[in-house]
Amino acid sequence: MSAAWPTGGGLVPAARIPGGELAAVAGAADFAVLPVGAVEWHGPHLPLGTDLILAEGFAAESAIGGDGAVPSGGGTPDGTATPAGGPGPRGVLFPAVPYAACPGQTRPWPGTVAIRPEIAVGYLADVIEGIVAAGFPRLLIVNGHDANMSTVRAAMEWVSGRRTASLLLVNWFQLVTPAETGELYGPLPARGHGGAYETSGVLGFDPGAVRLDAVADLPPKPKLPVTHPYVLVESRPDPWQGWSGHISLAGEEAGRQVRQLAGTRLREVVAAWVAAPPPAPPTDAPLPTDAPLSAPAPLPTDVPARPAGGPEPEEAP
């Protein structure tokens, strides 16, 4: 069934696979891909589908072969082209999950469509299990929305106890380090919601969707002056307009660099994952049943026996 993949690698859309050919395609595929995003306000300069553009864009690049060179001129990749330099792995791209749980900081802003976290976990668990049950035990989930990290992880853990599966979650945002964005944008913070880094990411895929002249810089609230990891959730971190950041630092050249660097690292992760041995199936009885969990401790031999009904032996001094 290798003819399903152009030049032997890349992605084919699951929604276009005839039902009668699904088993053959699944048997020949290296993995399936599920983009997860959100419909969420990112400021006047970014589209409501920012997280979808990023999740779908990087998902499409997960199976590019050769050197993974990014074509000039931007535009959302169709996932069918394989650059010169050899075929990539064979993937099957499932339709993206568009709606997500959204933080209280963005829920009130226009255009945000948020679902409750408990609904998101159950929905994602059903979607993930359905893809695995369709014959794709290796599933790559490419995330474009930070709040999905907790709900997708919870759903993955649930499915992994029910199905033989290798479930890989990659957040595009984390594929470029803070040190590298510092080199790209300078000392000003760039990694906030709707900020220069995320804006550049969208510019790397769809420059026409961005309106750089629609906003002025809105410097974000400074981070705590500590180096230890922490998670801080606040109702409205002033200054805040549903987004914050130094948009003047974003640009198409930065977008091309972000896309190429993050895309290359995503493919490195996928290559190592596909080459790794598959997991064993889950079991409902992980503990042995033919032997005790541990042998009983032997009785000490230097303690005098207590006569029946007699007094307790004295303790050694």
C-alpha cells in the first residue's frame, strides 16, 4: 500500500481513505498524526484559529523527508510534498481537534469558543482511542494550545491503560528554547500569549492571516525573579488585553526561522520514536498470582521463646 504515499513518504489524509482500504493503509503506516488546537482570541493582530494554524502546520511537517527545507513564500503546507534527499516516514493525518478548554484569561474575549475541561478530557480520550482502534497504535499528537497539555495528557494516560499504544505529545511552542528565542528577539520577552514568538510562528505558515499593524506593543507582566520552575495562574495579569507582547519584534524572517527550527526538531523526535521498540500491551493483572509478593521475614533465632502464659522476656539492655 506504499502507493498511498507520494514518493514513498509524507502524510495522507485519513478523511480520504476508503473504508475498504483502511486496514492496508494502517498496516503500512509508521504512525498517525492528530493536530489539536483551539478557537481563541489572540489579539486584534492574530486570527482566532492561531492555535489550529500552528498545530496543523507543524503536524504536516512531521513526515517531511530529506532535509526538511521550508519552501519560500509561506503558506500552509498540504503535507504531500517530500523534499529532495530521501523519503520521510509514512503518516496518516487525522482531522484536527478545533475546540479546547481555554483559560479564564481568554474565555471572556470575543471569538473564544471554550469547552469545559472535563468535557475536553472525555472527548479527547474517545478521539485518541478511536484512532488507535482503527489500526494506528502509534499516534503523534501535535499541540498548538498550551491548555491542551493537561487535558491531552490525561486522555493519553487513560487510553494507554486500555489499548496497546504509543502516544507521543509534542507542543510546538517548546521545540524552540527560551534561550533561542532570546537570540532571535533580543532581551525583551517574546513568548507570551499572542506575543512575538507565537505571531512569528503564524507568519511562518500563513503570513496573510496576520495584521502586524493592528496593535502596538503591550509589554507583558514580568515573571517572578526566581529561577525555580513554577506555574502561576491569575485572573487577569495586568497589562492584559487577552494577549500581551512586543509584536514589533515579529516578522516573516523570524517566522521562517521558527518554522524551520521547530519543524526539524519535531522530525527528529518522530524519527527516534518510530525507531524505538513498540510497547507491550496493557494488562488488568500486573501482579503475579502464583507466588506471594514477598517472602515472610524469618523469625530471629536469638530471642528466648516465651512460655505459654508466662511473662514477657526482658529486653536486652
